[in-house]
Amino acid sequence: MAISLQVGIAGGSTFSALFILAYCRLPFYLFEIIWQLSCFILSSIFNQRTLRFTPVLYHDLSYLPHPLLTKLVEAEQAPQLIRCVLDACAIAPGQRRAGKIALIRLQVTELEAMIKQRQFRQLIELQGQWLPGVKSASSILLAFRDIARYLQAANTAMTAFHSLQHIKQAKQALDELKIYLLGDVSPLAQATKTTIPTWEIIIIQLRTEIQSISNKELPNPFRAGEPLTPEQGQEVFRGRKQLIKQIESLLVDPNQSVSIALLGPRRCGKTSLLNMLPAMLPDAVCVFFDLQDNPINSANAFFQALAQRAQEQAHRDRRLELPPLPEGDPFEAARRWLEMLDQLAGERRILICIDEFERLEDLFRGERKELLTLMGLFRATIQHRRRVRLLISGVAPFDELDNLWSDHFINLREIRMNNLAETTALMLLTRPIEDFPEQAIPLPVAKAIFTRTGGQPYLIQLYGSLLIQYLNEIKEKKARIIDLEPVEERVLEQATYYFRNTIQVAPSATKEVLEMLAMGESVDMDKYTRRWLKRRCLLTDDDKLLIPVLGTWINEFW
């Protein structure tokens, strides 16, 4: 009996060993090791390309790793053959890790080559032979992409000052990434860590090149024509702290279902303020959706675009993963999505900011039922969501719009944005940044600019930018009143769109009043015209044109 048991155990062990040998194909593996080593020796010593002979191309059931496979892949120069090998590695169980590591090394090599050649545009897209593109990229590659964005901005900036600001941001982002990579033991982190010195060298080179130009010029920190952001222009974002406090006070109590309408004339800085909210409201998740920058033609497209922007911005600003829009009827899907956001938020608040909200009527032109359904969804959000709030931004107050808006946007608090106060505007012009040269824009020159612009934020920035540009052209370090004449000629040209739009959107009777005010005439206007002009920050308390340079444009070009 004991002998039979021993025979049984021996037979079972033998069978198990043979099964393992057969399952793992160990006899083949021993041959494959010799074959793989031979390929490597021919490649490394005799400089022969032997990747096409690698066993993984001929044996896709190999369960044990082939040595030095990644070295052979790195030595090969034929992309098509490399792809065949990587595809084969993805199938063969024992070679999957080697294939992934080989791909990572190819991506890192390509990444480093691009930065050495300053191919910032390609880096921003993460497109190349081996880089995966933005949608499929890992968080580490996306971090390098952000650094490339700053460097590309430095390359294309109109002034040396702005270029240096972008380079500073690139250096900060690289330092943060370097610290993060120290604690990440993943193969991608370990591989990309080797590229850090190359990025540092390129940043130093760019800074040196641009600094040599900057030393000969006045710094030009003013930004006109594009909204300010925390990364680009926060130093010249002035006079809006009180508005931020108002918004924060309305959002702070989760038991209040209050939403906000941010109203103000065009180019007064509404979009800039919305861009600054993530930095100024650190405990809120701010989602910015501009209807002008997101062309859409249906309710489904609107909600899909809104959900996508929300996911991108929440991940970028708060490292928070928001759910995608559910499938199904667009409005029912949007209702469930907003409900999920409300449950997800926890102690946070999610602020959905819709800029240029008046364009919603154009989106649903001819589809009144859909527009009413959307307004009903907004109303339900305002009334019943405690952690998800709406902020809509636009020009026209609700009493100038269809009753549809005031009927649905109940419990909505209006916050109005006006022109900059004189003290704020003067400080912005004379001291836009800490190290701005004293007396570069003397106080009398700044006061003259304020008088011509009425404190209109876009025009203040435009005058400042063009004045510094003009001084650098004529190689002067201090502005004079007489310098404003050639600068204003450029202002009239570059602000044409703003001036024309200001006139075009005015009602017919108001256009006539503006033309008379531009000629310096006294006008007897009705209360509706006066209210329209005051709300657009175009009229003084004594019924004069608040922005004289607008009057000059009307007289010369309208």
C-alpha cells in the first residue's frame, strides 16, 4: 500500500513537472534564450540589425521573458518593424512588460529629441512616431505638455517681458514635476526623469536669449485683447477683489440655493474675472464654459461640450474626476449628471460659469420648446441643488431680455462690473508690476489716459501696452504727454472692433445720441436711453460721453 502511494506521488509530481514544462514551453524557452542572446551580440558587437529575428515574432505563446529584448528594440531604426515587435509583445504573455518598457523608452527618446530641437508645437500635441497624443497620454506626459505650452508661449509672445513670464512659469512647472517624479517608481517616471536636465538647459538658453533683449527695453506687462488668466496676467488684474468677495459670500452657505448673474459691458473684464475664480476660490470647483468659444448646434452638443469641459477643468485645477454625461435623452442625461455632481461635491461647491449666456437663444432658434426645457433645468438647479451653483455672465440685464429669463432665473443675484476706479487705473498704469521703472509712465500721463478712456479696462490695458511699445521703438525710458498722440492713433486702429461693436449693438435712438455726444453736443434723452448708456458705462453723471476716445472714433470712422 505504501509502495503504491509512493508511486502515485512520484507519478503525480512527474506529470506536474511535465505539464509545467509543456505549458511554459521551457524546451523552446532555452532555445529562445540562445537565439535572443545571439541576436543581441550580433547587434551590439557587429552593429547588425537583428530585431527581425527576435523570437517573439515567431512564438506568441512564450510565457517567460526574453532577455535584452528592449535593447534590440532601441537599436532598431525601422518604425514598422518595431511596431510589429511591440504588437507581438502585447500578445505574448511573457513579453508584455518588455514591450511596455520598450515603448516607454521610445517615447522618452522622442520627447527628448523634440525638446532639444525646440519643437514645442509637436510637444503640445504629443504627436510623433511613438508619443500617444493628448487623449491617450498619461498624467506625466501631460505635465511635460504643459511645460511645452509655456515655452511655446514664450516663443510667440509679443514682448520680452511676457516671454520671460512664460519661461518663469515653465521653470516652476518643471520643478514641481521633478519633485513628483522623485516619488514615482513607475517605469515611465524613471525614464522621463532622465530628460529633466535637457529641459533645464533649454529653459536656461531661452531665458538668456530673451533676457538680452529685455535688458534693452522697458518691460511691457500690459495685456490687451485677450482675457487674463492666473498664469498670464494676474499681476495686472486689478480692482476686482470686492466682486470676488461678493461671489464668495453668495456661495459660502450650502443651505442657500443662490446663483449669480455677472453683468457688464463688453471688454470690461468679465471673462478675466471668471478665469481667476479657480485661484481665488480654492475650495470651489470652477467650470468655465464660453458659448462663443464652443460652437454648438443642438441641446445634446451643448451638454456634451459642457460635461467635457467640466471634466477637463476639474482634473486640471483640483485633480478631481467628474463623471461623464450619461447616455439617453439630452435633458434627462443633463439632469442626472447635475444630480451626480451635487452628490459628488461633498464639502466642495461646484460653480458652473456660462459666459455669453445671451447666445443660448441663438442655439435654440426655432426650437422654443427645447429652450424652455433648458431654462426649466437651470431653474431646478438653482432651486434644488445645494452644492452645484450656476453663474451666468453677459451684457444685458434680464429686464432688457425676453421674460423667459426672469421667469426661470429666480433666486438669482446680479453682480455688476463697471469700469476701473480712477485710483485703481492710475496705479495700474504707473506700477503694473513691482519692478516697473519709476516714472516710465508718469502720473500726468496716466491721468491723461484715464481721462480719454473713462477707466474702461480693455482700453487702459491697450493704451499702456501701446505706449510702452512706442517708447521702446523710439528708445525712450519715460513717457511724455506728447507721446499719447501717436499712441492714440494706434488705439483707434486696434480697438476698431470694440468701438464698432459698441455702436452696432445700440438701439437706433441710442446710436443717434452717441453720435451727438461724440460731437460734444448736449442731448435731451429719455430715461430708457440714459439707462442703456449708463449700464454700458458710456455716460457720465452729467450726461457726457464717459469714453472720449470712443467719440473720436465715431467722428473719424463711423
